[in-house]
Amino acid sequence: MPAGTLYRGREGMWSWVAHRVTGVLIFFFLFVHVLDTSLVRVSPSAYDDVVATYKNPIVNVMEYGLVAAILFHALNGLRVIAVDFWSKGPKYQKQMLWSVVGIWVVLMAGAFYPVLQHTLRELFGS
């Protein structure tokens, strides 16, 4: 291919991809959540059975992933708003992205134990 025809993918492209991926993941979670919650009207015992299957370490780790997706999507959404509506936003979009990533890492570290305490206790004891 001739030089200059491929987009090499810098921070802006990766944040765009991550924003779309987290948005799709959140959508599918909400879809499943609505379906399993609607079971309570059909059969409360079936709802209890479904909820009981969620009380395992694998689902707990998936919940942590959901927190990560929602948090990144929200913080990056605020960055996108700033880029779109602040006159200096495009100039500082790279710095704002790294700020979002830094804030996200700190908040995810803080959410580690509160979200995963059930799994940690099950794996390593009280």
C-alpha cells in the first residue's frame, strides 16, 4: 500500500474504539438485566434460580468488568463532551484522554475490594 493510506491509530482512535466497545457491552448487560428481571412477574421461583446462578466468582469478576466498562464509558463521554463543546477541547484531547485513563485506574483500584470481596473471601477465606 502507498505510504500515508493507513490510519496508524493514535490515542483518539483507541478511545473511540473503547467507547464503542464499552457502550455495546453496557447495552447487552442492560438487555440481559431486563430479561432476567422480567422473570419475577412470570415465575418468582425461576427468578430466584437465575439470581442464584449469579452468585459465583466468575459472575463477580464479570461485575467488576461491568463497573470498569461503565466507568470508562462515563469518563470518556465527559471527555468527548469537552472536546465537542470547549473551544480548546481538540487541542487538549490527548491530555484529557490520559487524565481519564488515570482517573479510571485510580477509581478501579478503589473499587477492587468492594466489588470483588465476595470472590476474594470465597477463594482466600475470611
